[in-house]
Amino acid sequence: MHEDGIIGRIEWAVAGRALPGQRVSGDRGVVLDAGGGAVLFAVLDGLGHGAAAADAADRAAQVLSENRAEPLDVLMVLCHRAMADTRGAAVSLALFGAADTVHWLGVGNVESRILTAGPVGLTMRATVLLTGGIVGYRLPQNLQAQTVPVRPGDLLLMSTDGIVTESADSGIDLSKSTAEITAEILARHAKDTDDALVLAARHRGDVLDGGTSVNGGMT
């Protein structure tokens, strides 16, 4: 599965596949226009794999689509309620705001980080502080979103535990499109023992009519 697009200033792509031998994946990538120049991203990893894991992830995806304007902690609670009679899922949410910020919140082991090009090459600007638990089964009492500043060219990368992130990040070429980046990560770093999915989103700067980008962003 490969999807990509552009919403306002944000270029995004999702690449994923089911565990080899399975017909469906329990991993989902969600991309939603949240209005006012904001974009909501979510990566959902249904517990285990197969149809039951897919059902849990699909329920959370539906909730996010219907309530995309809610704060991240509220969205997490709504997903928890919707998955109460399922296996549950690991859920990470990231809101690319209109004011050059990312607000994010994660429960479980879906990793999220922001990569940037520095003087000595690719560096990690920030990583989400994950909270233990399973959305739909055991939700932490204190859900508090983090806020991280971003600048044009920065890359948000979110991945399920079917991706070996330690080696994936080091080989990323930020000059490539998010579609190319996600496809390469999936092809090179997906585990053979699990569903796998990676989502990438890039801040393109203030894009003018005709596709021109200012403030040093990608076009």
C-alpha cells in the first residue's frame, strides 16, 4: 500500500504492507485535513496481526476522521472507547499546526521523530515521548501532548514496530520526495515477522500560487 499527497504546506506519503502470508494488515496510516492550515497524522498498530488487528485499527481511523478537530488527548480517549471490545492498538498522533509547530501524543510503540538537515548531515530534532499502554485496553491517566517547533524542510517520520528504525533513519535522503522516502524505508527496513508501515510528512514552507515555496522549503 502506497499513498501520497500535499495538503497546504505539508507533503506526505504512507507506505505499508501486511505480514508476509497475511491478506490484511493491522497497521494504518491516517492523514486528515484538520482545517485552518493544520494536518492531522496518525499511525495505528492493531495488536498482533490479521483481521482482528485490522478491525481495531479501522475503528480508531473512523473515530479520527469523524472528530479530527478535537484536541489530541480527546482523540486518544475517543479511540480508546471505540476499541474497547477489540484487541486494542498502539496509537501515535501528530498535528502539523499552522504556526510551524507539531503537537504529538503517543501511547504504545509507534515511534515518531522529526529529522532535519544540519551542517554535519541528517540529525534528529525531536522524538515523541511514548507512554506505555494499549489504546482500547489500558489507557494512561495523564495524556499530555508535546509541542515541537519545525522549520521548512523538516521531516516528520512515524513508523510501527514492523520497521527497524535504528537503521532506517541513517539512510534517508531529504532531497527525495516523501513518497520515495517511505517506499525505500519499507523496502529496506521492514521486518519479515510483522505488519509494517511508515508515514512521512514534510514542512514545505509558505507555498505560493503556482507551487513556489519560500522560507527555504521544498517545492
